[in-house]
Amino acid sequence: MGVRFRGWGTAVPDHVVTNDDLSRTLDTSDAWITERTGIRERRIGGTAKSLGVLAGSRALADAGVEPADIDFLVLATTTPDRITPATAPMIAAELGLTCPAMDVNGACSGFMYALRTAQGLLETGNTRILVIGSENLSRWVDWNDRNMAVLLADGAGAAVIEHDATVNEILSFRLGANGEWADLLTCEHGGYFQMDGKEVFRRAVRVVVESAELALADAGVTADQIALVVPHQANIRIIQAATQRLGIPMERAVVVLDRYGNTSSSSIPLAFDDARSNGRVVAGEYALFTGFGAGMTWASAVMRWA
Ligand code: COA
């Protein structure tokens, strides 16, 4: 059965925090952050709900559909506004949706997990689904901890996907999780994000490459056919290492982490929207979406634009 992307939307807070801003209060520097991560600035502010509402409303407008046309809302978030209720019903109410709404926590693979869930919901009879990734990571960052403060940021991205009998844009999907690596990246109740950066880096490259190769094989597509890579935006060096191992030129990868940092579930739709507005999404071409995150979770999918 066919699935088609009908519209996209994004939202980032207005407040820009540069590397130099962070260097004023932390033992770090613009040179270190830029060289080791590729991040130059990030956006801080909002809530998972407020950013999700904005990105979701823009995706509905871009798709040209009304709230009543949406059969399900799947929200990917690592940073729900409250433990309960989930943030998705609150976003749904604000958008005027009357459909079921739920949160999915796949950490930085969250948007991919939500997309795969939505694809399955279309297969079981729904017509049109709003998928949102929205994060308020800054709330759970210890701003005295340079390890996390230089990386994480806030933002949201959304897509409307729908059943289509004539075309199919999602050719393959490979998800994975390994809870034995759970302690590499955590945030306890009432605590802050903590990470073993080196180990996350090492395993991230491995799981991205492995899942991408499986997704490519499932789709019957070779690496050289991939015109666009939309990777999770954690560290430019992870994107470089993964694309190199996959044999895909780095120029084909979308990079927005220089402007937005790591926005977890929001980073893939933020990157995709940037590629789209720069004319990089072309009918008939293949794209690879790939991400990884705490859990550890990972996910890769091959798309072909109708
Ligand atoms: N500013 C300045 N110096 C810093 C620093 C910072 N923010 N963080 C660490 N350093 C220092 C270290 O103390 C170390 O100093 P030393 O050589 O005197 O001991 C040096 O910089 C190198 O630190 P290291 O931890 O080896 O850096 P790295 O190259 O591994 O980069 C990360 C650190 C976190 C940027 C990198 O490991 C990474 O991106 N990992 C993956 C994280 C990730 O993707 N997380 C999200 C998952 S969704």
C-alpha cells in the first residue's frame, strides 16, 4: 500500500544562543564547539506543546488540509511538557483535531519511530496522519555542564502523510533498539541529560551504517542512487563518518546542526524542510533518512519522491 507525504512544517524559538554566548559562562570556546561538533548556534525556548502546535499548524497549511481531515496525531518527543498527560492530546486540542493522539519516545530516533508508527496506522485503515517531532531539550540541560550544554537545543518539525493508492514514497524502514546501551545517554526524573559522548559517537556511526545498508537493500537501491541524505543532526563528524562508510558523498547530506544544534526528534524534519526549501527534493529521486539516539535506538528509511 502507498504512503505519500502531503505537507511539512517546522518551528524554532526566536532566541538564538551562539557558541560565544555559551563561552561566557562555560569553560568552552567557539573554536572547540565548531571543530568538534559543527554547531555554531542553536535556538532556545518554547515548550514541546507550543513548538509542536506551530510546526503542526504549518504542516496542515502546507498540506492544504483541515483539522477534521486528520485521523491520528503521533507526536515524537523526548521532553513532554508533563509526565502525564501526554503532550499529543494538548497539541491536538490546540490545533482543533478531534482524532486520537499519542506520544512516542524514541529519543533522537523519535521522528523516525513516529513515522513508522504512522505508516502502520495507515495500513490499518486510517487515511491521513499528522506526525510531529517537538523538543524542549533545554529544560533538561544543566547549563553548567559543558558536555551537554553545547549540543542540545529546542525545535519542532511536522509532516502530514496519507494513504495513496497510486504512489508510494516510503520504500523501506529499518528500526532497532538495544537497551543494553541505555546508560550511555540518560536523563533521570528531576535530573539533567548525562552522556558518554565517545561511546555514543562510536555506536551511532555503526548503527546508522548498518541500518542504512539494510534499508537500502530492502528498497533495492544502491548507495550511489541516493541523491539526498537526511541524517539526525547530532555532530557533523558523525554525519561525515557515516556517509563516508556508506559511500555517499558528503555533499548529498543535509546539515542544519550549525544553526540548530541537536534538537532530537525534531532534527530530521528540520533538516528535510531545509532541503526542500533549497530545491533539493526532486521527483523521482531517492533519499535516505537515518537517525540514532538514547535507548539506544536507531532507524533508517529509503524514500522516493513522487
Ligand atoms: N568545550 C571545550 N572542551 C571540551 C568540551 C567542551 N564543551 N567537552 C570536552 N572538552 C575537552 C575534554 O575535556 C577533552 O580535553 P582533554 O583532551 O584535555 O582531556 C577534549 O575536549 C576532548 O574531549 P572528548 O570528549 O575526547 O571530545 P570528542 O571529540 O569526543 O567530542 C563530543 C565530544 C560529545 C562532541 C562527541 O563525543 C560527540 O559528539 N559524541 C556523540 C554525542 C551525540 O551524538 N549525542 C547525541 C545522541 S542523539
